[in-house]
Amino acid sequence: MSPVQLRPLRPSDVSGLVGLCEQLGWPATAPELEERFERLRSVPGQAVFVAEREPAGVVGWMHVQERPALHLPRTAEVAALVVDAAQRGTGCGRALMAEAEAWARVRGCQVLMLRSSSHREGAHRFYEALGYERASSSFKFTRVL
């Protein structure tokens, strides 16, 4: 298996992320993802990286962002991370998380946090193996506007 290469997401990559978004549990169409990425690119403190492996192409992606908050030290958050099911356990997720940590350190962040749905037990084991600790248990409330 070829080594994984990381790089920033390009506009030409976005439509190819539809299947990965489905695996993440947040299905979206290519036009929806393209519009979201365009909006995201105009906001400071945001980065999206892809994991690429030959001959498969893009096999994962990660969105990391600065998370300014009055009640927290300077913090970054991994807003989303997904690796294609066929590529899990091959170092792609580990490489993407290392990239998120490096990105956050360059910006002076003292903490990197992430959220993971309670049913994603495999993901929890992955994050714990990287040295992340469960910091809380909470409920997420939403309201469609």
C-alpha cells in the first residue's frame, strides 16, 4: 500500500467527498458541498485537509477550526474527520489528526478538542489510542430555523 499524502482540500476535490460525507453520517450533494466549501474558505481560522493515497485518490478528509471562546483557553476543534471504510486502520486518520495538532500549535492553540457521537465506539477507541481523553458527556440540542 502506498503512503498517505496530506494536502489542503482544493475546490476540484469537493464533489468527490460526497461518498465520504455519507460514511460520516452527514449526506450532502456535490453542489451543497461546493457551496459550503466556498463559504468556509472565506472565514479565517478554518482548514480542510485531505488524505490521498495512490491509486485510490482522496481517501479521507478533516476540517479543523479555531474555536474562540471566553470560557476556554485558546482552542482548536476538529469539526469533522472521516476516512473511507476500506482505508481505516492504515494510518490515514492518525496522519490527519497529527496535521490538525500541528495546525493548531502554529496558531498558538493550547487545546485541540473534538466531539464524537456516542454510538461511534470505534472512533472513541481511535482517539483514546492517540492520547485524547473523554472530557465530558453532554446532549446536543438543535432547532431547525
